[in-house]
Amino acid sequence: MSLPDAFHEIAKRVNNWGRWGADDELGTLNLITDDVVREAAACVRSGRRIALALPLSQDGVQTGMIPGRINPLHVMVQINQELFGPGTVACSDDAVTMGLQAGTHWDALTHVSHSGRLYNGRPASGITAHGGASFAGMATARHIVSRGVLLDVARARGVERLDGGHAVTPEDLEAAEEFAGTRVRAGDIVLVRTGQMRVFLAGDKHGYGYPSPGLSIRTPEWFHARDVAAVANDTLTFEIFPPEIEDLWLPVHALDLVEMGMPQGQNWNLEELSTACGQEGRHTFLLSATPEPFVGATGAPVAPVAML
């Protein structure tokens, strides 16, 4: 089934191909300038630090719904081994096998393609079995640090968690912006809280993944208009799942990553941050969220920290 005309119309309106040059691999991360970071640093007032990553363990969020995306398998390869002879310092070492998007992560611009194309019009064939992404892989995002803005859609609507069938709209984002008492500006990293993470934290892994609230196909235009650098949320699929338009799977992924060149993140734990923002009466902070630099990767784990 081909993508509908409505999708292509939105794609034209949010397209950033060539905006930063034909060879650009960063997309909207270009919006995080030195001035943006300097202003973001001024958000640190109390020094309170909130970790936003889920623990990496075999009991993670993956259930097998996404083929090959396995939870981390951690093994010991050395245990108190005296490498340099009896009586010398003993070492313990570990190894991990995991899906790079298994836990809290960023999607690289090459995570999805549509109509045979990646961001900036590059051919999807640029992703290969041995080399991964030869263009715009996750390692190109060498530093992701900017002002973070928590748009707490759930609390703005007066609930702890949005219903599974709720598609987060631009109107929801603006209501959350008003609730936060701030305005999203160019170069910001927006964190959208739906409250869905509460389902996983309560022990229901399957319920966490499906059905899930998430971003509507209408939201990419809002992020584009605000010149947002990146968006992350507290769900498995990022966008509403099952999709709001029957048989139109992952349209928000395609619009954000392919057309706009905007990284997106999933499985971020925003619960403690939501509480902290409420206590401090502000929803902006310095956010450090640089992914692990796996060369050729189409996504990578991240351990984000919000500093208030």
C-alpha cells in the first residue's frame, strides 16, 4: 500500500532537505548553536539532576513485538582474574549483546526510509548489512546538549496517564506549553510526557507497548514551525499505536526522521522529572543526551540527564 496523498502533502510542508546543505547529516541538530547551549546553561538553578534512562537489563521493555530488538544480555567474561600472575591485581570484565534501540534511545535519521529515500534525499540503499548506515548514522550526533522542555501533556489534561488511544495533537502540545508557563523555541529538545511509562513501571510490559498513546501525524508540522532540534517521549513506539489512520504505519517516524531530519527518542522515563518540574515550578532545564557513538548505527542507547 502506497503512502496517501495527505502524508505527502505534510511531507512537503516539513521537508528540510538541502536546508543545511546537500551533504548535511545532522538535520535539526544544526539548530543547537553555541548561543542556544549558552542560554540553556542558565536553566541550571538548583543543581538538581534527574536521570531519564531506564536500567539496561534483560528484564527491559522489549517483548518480541519488534523482531531482533532484544533486551540486553549481560555476561561476565572475566571474574577476579589475575591477568599478570598470582597475587597481582585481579580484573572483572563484562560483555553485552542488545538491540541498540532496546531501551532508552535516540533514533538516527536513517532509522526509517520511505519511497526509497532517507533524509536529504539520500538513497535507502546506503544502509547495508555489513556497514550499517553510511550516511547520517548515530555517531554523527557527537553531542546533543541543549535546553530541554518538558511538555507534560498528561498533567496538562489533569490525568496521570493518557488513554491508550490518545493521539497527542498540536493543541495538546500548546496546552502543555501553557501549563509549563514557557514557549518552545528554536534549538530546544522537547520531551513529551504521556504517562505511558507508568504502565511499564507497574510491571505490565505488554500493556506498555500496546495500545499506546503517542504523537499524532499532525505534530511534525508543529515541531517544524518551532524549529525544534529533537523530540523524545515516554512510550515504546513514539507515535500513537495502533496508528490513528488505518494501515498507515509509522508516518510520524517518516515525517520526523526522513523529511525533517529531526531525531526522536523513545522509552524515556519522565516520571521523576515531571514531579521535579512541578515542585520547582518550571519545566525547562539543561539536558545532556548524547548517544553512544556506534559507527553506522541507525539508533543508539542514551542515558539522558536533566539539570534543573
